[in-house]
Amino acid sequence: MGPFAHTMEWGTTTVYVVSFIIGIGFGAALEMAGFGDSRKLTGQFYLRDMTVLKVMFGAVVMAAVLLGLFSAFGWIDMSLVWINPTYLWPGIVGGLVMGVGFMIGGFCPGTSVVAASTLKVDGIVFLIGVGIGIFVFGLTLPQFEGFWLSSNYGHITLPEVFHVSKGVVLIAVVFVGLFSFMLAELSEAKFGEGMQGHELHILPRRPLSWAAVGLLIVAAGAAALKGEPTGEDLWLRIAPTAEKAIKDRTVYVHPLEVAEITRNTDLYTVVLDVRDEADFNLFHLRESRRVTQAQLDDPGFVKKLSSMPDNTVFFTVSWDETAATEAWKKLKARGLANVYIVEGGINNWHRIFPVPPCLGKPAKGKHEDETPYLTYFRAVGDCCNTAYPEVAYKQIPTDCYLEMTHDPHVHSAAGSKEPEGPDVKFKHKVKLKKKRAVTGGCG
């Protein structure tokens, strides 16, 4: 429900009401499926009643197909769908413990709530045991916390593990689900109804079942063929609003504000420099990161940026604004929050925070877009104060190289003219917005 709450901009009250209705419906569906009966639940361990497997696999397959279709056609933003982090070995051990508890008690935590809500004594007792178990776990966690947090693979998914497209995984999930259904039917017929080998049917016998299987495969195939939306597709969805922000220049932030935010210890600043390596080495803002346009097209790279703290502000920068604006579009299209463009790029930064005369001088001739307006005497990277004015606005940046040498030739080349202080008149534009993140998971 989380993505719809964000995309439809539901208020808190609406979210609570919808969540309550969904919860009631989910509980009712489990009860009607027999998940409040411990005998039916444990029947799967004896291979005579596979209702649990069929219901759960049915939900998994249906959810996978619908999410694939919704994502492919742009009806849902998968970046807002919560993915539980993977702790491999703790997950395996926890699954075994839960499985043993399921076999002994006849319930899992969720189904015990269903049973308890209908006043079944065994469900109530099991639920009390769950509460005691949670309490004991909390008390003893420090004893095995190292193992509890081990083998953390983060929010990893099957396409990332096997290096295949999401469409391939989706089709594989559908066929695994269908195969599991087939085995479940055979198991129930053999161990539940006592049928002999010649009486067992591997394939569905009802036309409606064949129609459902065909529809499921077609839907999965359509989602796989359509594929995940490209960066261009995502941009087209937000273009009307985003283009207005560009036209109104509300996303172009004055260098003085960038410097101000960078010094603000309550905010975490990330400057993404999209110039090539040679230009980056000539001069770049301190602690900025050089990124390529290919990286910005990579959903995984943007996903890592999105996982940064809520108080992170991103700035894209190039020599002027063209390349930085293209980078901003790509990041904005993939839902990255709090991303802005350094107004005028590095060239404008030098006008506000001039470099010492020994480092460069204005280039001659007509300035071309996305080229430096200075002729640099040497590559300085971020070694001069101009790269990050840590001091007050009006203090003129200095060059430590000039201060350390008494070579008259160097000082003669630098000249005697001091750079002018920056114009402090600017309009604040950065407004920190909470990331559209969905948290959750099933406990």
C-alpha cells in the first residue's frame, strides 16, 4: 500500500483507514482459507494438505506478476516498495527455528493471531508464547548479536544475484509456482486421499484451470517483454512538473548557498561532478564525487544514493549548466530527493570565489558551453581554499603555494591584483524534503 500512499498523496488518516480495511480483509481471507486451524496448517508437513503452500505460492506469484505489470507500464514506482535486507545465515537459522515451532505448535505468528481472534484456545496459547519468545529474545540478543547481524547482503534481489533481467526472474517465478502447485496436487491426492499411481493426474483437468494458467503466463510474458521503464520513460512521466522547475530556475542554487549548506553540520552534502576526469583534476569542489552519465543511467547507482540519510542534499555540477542539468533530470526521474544544480557550474563558482592569480587567468576568445572560462596554469584538484570556502564569505581565498614560496618569479607571474570578495546577495532555494521511502516488512 505504501507506494500508492505516496503517489496518490494520501494523508495520515486515509493511510490508517485503508490499512485497517486491508488488515481486516487479510485476516478474513486467512480464516476462510483455513489458516486458523492448526490441523490444516500442520497438514503440509505430512504432505496430505498443501493448502498453505498453494495459498502462499498463489499470493507470491500473483503479486510478482501484478507488480511486474504495474512497474512496466508505469502504474507503480518500485523504488518505493520495501525490500527486506538479507541476513543470509541468521535468516536460515531463524527459518529452521520457526519451522520447528510451526510443526510443534501448529501456527506461525501471523496465523496464531487469526486463530486467537476467533477465540481458539490453541491460537491464544501460541500467541502468548510468541510474546514470551519476543521478550526472551530481546533480553538475550546481546549474547549473539554478532551472528544476528552477520552476512548482511543489504536489499539484494534475485536479478542482482543472477545478473539477469527482472523479466526473466518473473517468468521463472511463475513456472516455479505452477510446478509447485502440480506437486502439491499430486501430494494431496497420494497422501491425503490415498490415490494410487495410475489414478494421479499431473495436468489440470478443468478448462478454467488451463485458462488461469494461460492468463498468468501471458501476463508474465507481457511484463517481461515490456521490461522495466527506462530513464527516458521515467523522465516523461515527471517532465511537465520538472521542466517548469528548470524554466523557473528553482533548482539552480547559488554557489554561496552551496557553500553555506556544505558548512552546515546538520546537513550532509554530496556534490556530483559530471565532467570528464581531466577536467575534474584541473579543479573540483572539495569532497565532490566524479560520476559519469552512464552511472546516472544505472538504477543500482541511484539506489545507493537514495539509501543515504534523509538529511542529504545532492548537487550536480559541470563547467556550466547543460551537463549538470541533464544529470539532474536523470536523478530526478528515478525519484532521488533533494537534488539541485550548482548555478552557473564551476565557471560561476570561480566568479564568486576567484582562484588566486597564480592558478589561472581568464581564457581568451569566445566562451563555448561546457568549457572552462579560465586557463589553468596547473591542475590543482581541490587543494586551494577556492574549492571549499570554509571561512566566512568575504574572506579572500588564499593559495598556500604562494604563501610558502619566496620565489620572485612565482609572485611576479601571480601579479599584485587581489581577487574581489563575492557578492553575498542571493536567494535561498534549497528546501529539504523527506525522502519518499517505504519501510516495513513482515515479522
